[in-house]
Amino acid sequence: MTVSQLAKGIKAGKRRPLAKGITLVESSHPSDQEQAAQLLTHLAEDRDTIRIGVSGVPGVGKSTFIEAFGNHLIAEGHRVAVLAVDPSSPTTGGSILGDKTRMETLSSREEAFIRPSPTSGTLGGVAKRTRETMLLCEAGGYDVILVETVGVGQSEFEVSSMVDCFMMLMLPGAGDGLQGIKRGIMEITDVMVINKADGDQEKLALQAKSEYEHAFHFLQTRLPDIPVRFHAVSALKNKGITEVWSSILQFIDALKQQGFFNEQRMSQNLSWFKRLAEDALIEELWRGEHNREMAEQLKKGIINNEILPSVAAKKMVSIIKKADSN
Amino acid sequence: MADQKQSPEEQWRALATKALKGKDPESLNRKSPEGVQIQALYTKDDVEQRNTDSGYPGQFPFTRGPYPTMYTQRPWTIRQYAGFSTAEESNKFYRAALEKGQKGLSVAFDLATHRGYDSDHPRVVGDVGKAGVAIDSVEDMKILFDGIPLDQMSVSMTMNGAVIPIMAAYIVAAEEQGVASEKLSGTIQNDILKEFMVRNTYIYPPQESMRLVADIIEYTSKYMPRFNSISISGYHMQEAGADSALELAFTLADGLEYVKTAVERGLAVDDFAPRLSFFFAIGMNFLMEVSKLRAARSLWAELMKEYFDPKNQKSMMLRTHCQTSGWSLTAQDPLNNVIRTTIEAMAAVLGGTQSLHTNSYDEAISLPTETSSRIARNTQIIIQEETDITHTVDPLGGSYAIESMTSDLKERALGIINEVMEMGGMAKAIEQGYPKRKIEEAAAIKQAGIDKGDLTIVGVNKFINEKEDPVEILDIDNTDVRNRQVELIEAIKEKRDKVAVKEVLEQIKTSAESGKGNLLELAVEATRRRATVGEISTAMERAWGRHSATSQTIKGVYESVYQSDDHYQEIKHKIEAFAEEEGRRPRILVVKMGQDGHDRGAKVVATAFADMGFDVDVGPLFSTPEEAAKQAIENDVHVIGVSTLAAGHKTLIPELISILKNQEAEDIIIVAGGVIPVQDYEFLRSVGVSAIFGPGTNIPKAASEVIDEIRAVKA
């Protein structure tokens, strides 16, 4: 399929071209990357969508939650794309992507598109692909995008920098209050959901909810004028899901009313631009053909004590400067 | 000449060292997969050190057998598991087998029935009548037992998911035969815990399923005193890859959980515990399997005494059914399976089983034929009637090796049971995924051992027969069976009192919701009024929903066995090269379609392929071809690997391929693996399957072939 055929197919809401487009975006092959860039240019357009990040520790029930939540969104007339960012990258070998085994009904819905991404490559790489995959899904007519990540490493921060609303899933383990939360997570959380509020754990979940509410009261949150929202739900029993969705809608409304919605997306784009430029620069610095030779020489020099690291570094960077002035 | 002052043990050591050309005899000791140290020589000292006096048969803790006289008085029951197609066909088969020396019946139901679907349900098109008999209502059940007096014939039924409507159909079929329920003897499997661990033919969530178990124990203890209310099964754990210690530990821990559930229901332990029965697999580790059955009896007796302190000795007495291992059978050179089954049958008998199923030699290929069924049955008759094995109780009792291994295995299993108890019992452990993970690890390690050649399987990785003779197979025309079943369902629904059926189904739903009443009692009434198996299941499903399991996959275990194997590294490089060229790793969707839940093969392939460098998507269990196609397309996989064990492949794979075509995804290639008769290969290739991998396939080789196939499509 050519790029324009792909673009046409994606716009027509077809599944196969969308999936192929995502493969281009994910590919590490230079010619694929070029085509991916063309494709994204073809599809660039402002669309009325909501991007939601969903995170939480393993075992918190993310997949079960997304299954229930996604089905609710579809019942409300939305089309839902679920993308998974999993940074627990193995050093060798491929990955096992078992997410759909846990989103059985959602994955078979016509209105849903679920694509877990393999974990090879750097975290930055994963984030790059996810951003662009998100744009493709939006072009394909999916108006709510859920970006799921397991809370490992920096992944929550990566995800929060590409969504409109960041949702944190918690376990009912009450008592330890905020101690169980990773540093910095509170500052990016817009909606906090305590899952597994069923059976023996219902009481615990409610207790945890009020503890978090209390603790957040004294914290600097992301948006001073828009309060963080809290919910105790049971994804398994489908309880409390409606409330989470209306809470998110209220949050988005508030963002829009205060003019933050577009501003946020804009600033995400700007910092994304900065990040990409930096990455490209580093790539160029170490991978450019002429530069690689230079780097090898300088490394040898350092090993043989012929040149100081600081001097070598200056020499290295001067190449880029030269290229710039040419 | 040995020194006069040396003890016999020292002399042996010296002689052995000499025979080994100076090497320490300890070097002959080995570690079994269970982690039990297997000694090259056991002596009186070993038995004394372990302080194991196995005592007398028929006495606590029953190590040497539950009964005082064992086979010297009456041999074990020959109970062959069978069922296929329609109730008429299975009935014919049963009657013929009973005439030829079989003593008890054991019914195999098809997967649609297991999962609580009537034959007319759209999800089960490929499953009806395939790996068992299709039973939709009491009318089918009556045909199944036509001419078989249920007051005289003990009937074992392998049913866990749809256990309520099937028990009800059996009870009502007997009733209409004129047999009251207190005269019924036999066993219902009713072991739901292991379904959540390995076999996956559950319907409802765990907690609700446990209520059904309790309802059945309660009902049978009241109305069916000669009927075993449960068959606590380790069989499927071993088949899924568990070693003997894991099988033993998890099975007994399941047993304790059931006893606890029934006691909490308010039953006195002595009112039901004597009717608990067990079910173990017997594989090729002969001495270990004999020891396992002996260890199982004494461990169960001791655990029951410790936890529940029953007054009746029978409550502590473990009685078991055994089946030879299906997993140990090979599709290659299948007559070898007769020998394997014979050895396994001997282990079961020397271990003291109460009843036995011997597998047919063609079961790794297809359903048993008349010939293979006869040979399987005769295997047992020959042991009973041509040898002297039945003339002595527990003939291996007192063997230094057997007594030591019994004791070591017991200790090992007890360690695992204690771990489970610390987690809060088996239900809690299963919730945490602990047993499943342990079993899957053991399976992956075993597979890698075979692929690498560390574990010998004759005809598969050693002494391969280059020129295989074709084997006669039994093929079920599934479309015909389904049409016939659908007609029957329609006829029943036409004739019955619709209001009465609706009323009782509503009562079932209410009872499910409220937790009050006995669901089997209500189902018996519903069955009398001609509600179908599917309708009764659905009534409960309306209250509880259908359970979908969260599936975990392990990584790195398969590779750990290989470490620096050159051939394996070669395949990894091949995959890396592919990834480099393509810009991404080869991506495969491993999927099971239809109602078959045996996912050992799919899991092992998934973890091995990922270790070798594939990106692997794992499809949900019980997928339809539509769902599999959607997932494959969304994830843009290169290849779909269909794992099939239940003979639905001839319906489901062509459907999958045609759906892919309709969505312009014909470049996604299809490979199939599992139990597929050679006779079907041609057909599957003609509809577009690129490669077929039978049982015993070397996985790295298969991976390499898959890469070649993907390249061929790209070219």
C-alpha cells in the first residue's frame, strides 16, 4: 500500500490500514520512518478527542478496569483506542503481549481498537511511537484514546506528557497513605481511582479513598484551580465506572473553560519538539558517519592518556558546530 | 580382595569406585525434576534414617493401600474414558466395551457441554460432538445410558463447569429408568479449582463455582450415599507440565480446600469425606509414580487427621482413579505408545490404584479407533489375568528405593502444601496465580529439555522412524452431529410446558443471586420439566456472569535451559537479522479457537518464541475466528499460530482464513500446531495453512521454519 492509500484507508475508518500505519510508525527502518512522517503529514488535522493516561502498579487491575471503562465508553457512543506502553523492556528476545487476553469483550467490539506495543528499544522510542500512534488512531475516528502504562521507571511521566488527563489506579491497601506512592506521581495525577472495591476489600477501598483525599488536600497538585478527583470502583463488578467517566468529562470541561485544554496540548507539542530535536542531535553526534570515526579516535586518545576527556568533548561538539556553519 | 575390616557399605563404595575408574559413586546420583535426590543405591540404612515403616494395608495412614486385601480379593476397576459424537453413537460404543471386559463407564463430554452451551450456540460450531459426546438435555442422557442399568453400573463423569445441569440430567435419566438416586454409584469430577489452574473449562467466577461444589457435596451426602461427590484431580496438572511433587501437593491442597468449604457449609466431615475420591496421572517415571500414589495416601491421611480430626477412618482414606499420561504419547511412531501405556499402567497398579484408564496408542493423533480402544483395554486385562501382580498386596512395599522415594516425595510435597496453607489455602493461592506459574515453569523447562535432547523420547528426538506407516483414524463429521442435536433441541422446546420451564429457571437465577437453596435440587426439577443444559447454565450465568481468566505468561525459562547451545544461538541470530531488515521483530499471534481450554502447548510455544526473539501476542481462550482475525489485524502480526487439540481445526481454520481474506489481510500467514491427524494435513494446506507442527515438534526448528515462511510471502 502506498502512503496516500494508507491515509485514505485510515480516514475511512478501516482497521487494516490503521494497523499497517502503526507498524510504519513503530518500525526502526529508516525508509519506514520516512513514510511514517509522510503519513502523519497527510493526516494532520485538528480533531475533537480526549486522551487519557491510565497507570498503576502490576496487579492493580488496569486491564480489567479498561475492559469495563472501554465498554462503558462504547455504550455512550464513543470509539475507543487502547495503546499500551510497557517499559519493562527485556534485554534480549522479544516480548509477550498478553493484554487482550484480559480485555476479552472490549477487544472483540467493533468500536474498539487495541494495540499493545512490543517493548524493544528505549523508553524515549516507545513514547515517540505512542504519540504518533495516538495521532493515527484519532485520524481513524477513535475519539477516546487510552494510553496504558505499568508504573515502572519513568513511564508514567512520559505518558502524562502526552495526554489530556492522567488517571492513577490504586489498590485498596489502606493505612500506608501516601507512602506507597512513587515520588512525583501526585503532581501528575488528575483522577485517582481505587480499584477492587468489592467483597472484603470494599471497606478498605473507601477508607483508602478518604485517606488519599485528605492527604492530597495539603499537596501542590498539577492544576491549582482544578481539584483532583477520587473514586472507589470495582472494575470486576462494573461498579463506579459511570462516575469515573463523568468525572473525567467534568475535568476536561474545566480545562476547556479555563483555556488550559489547548494550551496544554500546545505546550506538550512544544516540549515534544524540543525533545525530538535533542534526540536527533545526539543521534547525529554519535551515529553520523564522519563523527563515528572522530569519536573512535578521541576514545583511543583518552584511553592512552593523550587527551583529557573535557578537551575531547569540546572537539566532538565542534563537529556539529562546523556542520551548522556550512 | 577387599579389606576384611571394611563394612559391606565401604566395600561397595570401593568396588563401585573401581568400576567407575576412580570416580566417586556419588556422581551417579541425580536430581529428579521434583528436586528429589535419586540415589544410585538405596539400602536398609536409608529406610532406617527416614524412619518409614509403611505398616499394613487398610490401616492408617494407608501407605500400602486403602483396603486390607487389595487386588488379591478383587482387582482394580477397568474404567475407560470415552465419548464422542451423538448419544446414540457413544451408547453403542459403551455397550460393546462392557461386553468385552470393561467394568465401569467413564463419560467424556464435548467441549460445548463442558462450557454450558447447547449445541445450537454460535460460539461452539467447531466443538459439538468432537472431543466427547454432545449432551443438551435429559433426552440425550437417556439415550446415552439406554440398555445400561444405572443401579448396577458405576458411572464416572468428567464434568466441572456445567456440573449442575449434567448431574441433574444423570439423576433424572436414572429416575425415568426407574432407578432411585440412592442406588446410583459412580463419580462426578466436580473439581473446579484445577480448572482455574490448568484445564480452563470453568464457566463462573471462582467463588460462585465453589458454591456449586458445596451444593453437590451436600446433595449427594443427603440423597446419593454411594456416589463420589468429587474427584480431586492432579491428572491435568501433570498433563500441563507439573512434576510429581507439584501434582501431589496441589491436588491434596485442593482436597483440603473442598473439605473446608463443605465443613463451612455445615456438613460434618464424616458425612462426606468418605465419598471424596482422587484422580492422578501416571507418567513414565516409573518408580517415582509408584511412590507418588503411596505418598498421596499417607499424606492425605495425616493432613486430614491434623486439620479435621475425623472419627471415621474412611474419611482419611484416599481412594484414587488413575489414567496413563496422554502427554507422554507421541504422534511419531505411535505403536511405541502401547509400550509406554503398559509401563505406566504397571506403575499405577503397583502404586495401588482403585480404577484405571489406559490410553489408546493413537490419542496423540486423533480420537481412539475400535482397534486402539481394544488394545488399550486389553493392556489392563492382561496385567490382571496373565501376570501374578494381583496375587500379592503392595508387592513393592519394603523396597529400599520405593520406601525412601515415598518418604522423600512426601516431604517435598508437604513443603509445597505448607507454602500454600501460608497463603491462606488453595483458593487464595490460585487467586495469586502461584500454582499456575509453578506448573508453567515446569512445562517450559521440560519442553526445552526435550528440544535440546537432554530428555529422551524415542521416535521424537532419538531413533526417529524415517518411514512412518499411516495410522487409521476416527473422524467425526461435526456438522452432521450438530444438525442432529439442533433438531432434538428444537423438538424438546416445542413439546414442553414453557411457563413451567421459565418459572423454574427464574428460581435458579434467584437462588444463585441470594446464595440460598441448593442449585442441584432446583436443576433436577428444571431437568424434569425439560430445561436444557444450556438454559440451566445460562440461568446461573445471568446472576454471576461468565468468568474470564487473567492470563500470565512467563519469560526466560525456556532459554535458561539452552544457555550456550550453538544451534539455539543460530536461530536467535536468524531472528535478529530478520528484525534488522524489517524494522521490527517477527510478530506472531498464538491463539486457541473454540472451547478447548488446554493451553499448555500454546503457553509453551508463546514463551519459547518470545525467548527466541519473536514478539508474541497471546489471544484470549475460547476465541472465535472473527475475534482472532480482528486481533491479528490490529496488531499487524506476520503470522497466526493456531493451537488445536480438540479436532475443531477443520471448521475453524478455513473460517479464519476466509475472514482474513475479506479484510484484505491475506498476507498474514497461518501455521497450525497440536493434535492434528496426518490425514488432515492435505486439507489444511489446501485451504492455505503454511506449516503444520504435530506433537513432538522441535520448537527452535519450528521457529526457523516460520521465519522462512514469512520471508517467502514477502518475496
